[in-house]
Amino acid sequence: MNTSISTDLIRGHTDTILLNILRQGESYGYEIYKKIIELSNNKYELKEATLYTAFRRLEKEGYIISFWGDETQGGRRKYYRITEAGMERYEQNKKDWEFAKEILDQLIKGGINDGK
């Protein structure tokens, strides 16, 4: 039995996943990376390259902002914070996901005897 989810199934939802995490509070890359693994109960790991590509895209689109932390120990961290536009984008993406989930459920399970 496969114990991890296919990257293909997640690919279109990376932005929404990141916005969901950031709507709970500002954070930095590695912490977000760990949070995704934790939220998926170790069934999904977002590759770092994908994570940072998504950060750049979300920032360019105005959904998040980045800033440098003021750590005195070790290297400085780049933090990310969701914007008001990012909150709106998250809510819209969540609605789109709920709608798509219903349709997919019908397409995958529906039909003769309603999938029984």
C-alpha cells in the first residue's frame, strides 16, 4: 500500500497549502517545510525547490511579503507573511477546492449504482 500522496495530485494546490500555513502566522522556509510534513502525517513532503519557487510566485503576485528576521544567533532567516490579498486568494482557492472535490467524487465514484 502506498503511504504517501502523489506529487501530481498536490501540484496545483501548493500555493493554497502555503497560504493556509501563513494565515496561521508568519514563518520561514524550513519551519513551513516541516509544518507541511507534520500536517500530512508524514505522507507528503514538498521539495525545497518547489517551496521557494512558490514563495517567489506568491510574493510577485502580492499574496505574501518577505522580510529578514533579526536573529542574533546563526544565519538570518527570511520570513514570509500573508497579505490581505493572500487571505482572499486562500478563501477563493478553498472554495474552488471544495467544488472540485465534489465533482471529482462524482466522476470517480458515480455512475452505475452510484459506485456501490
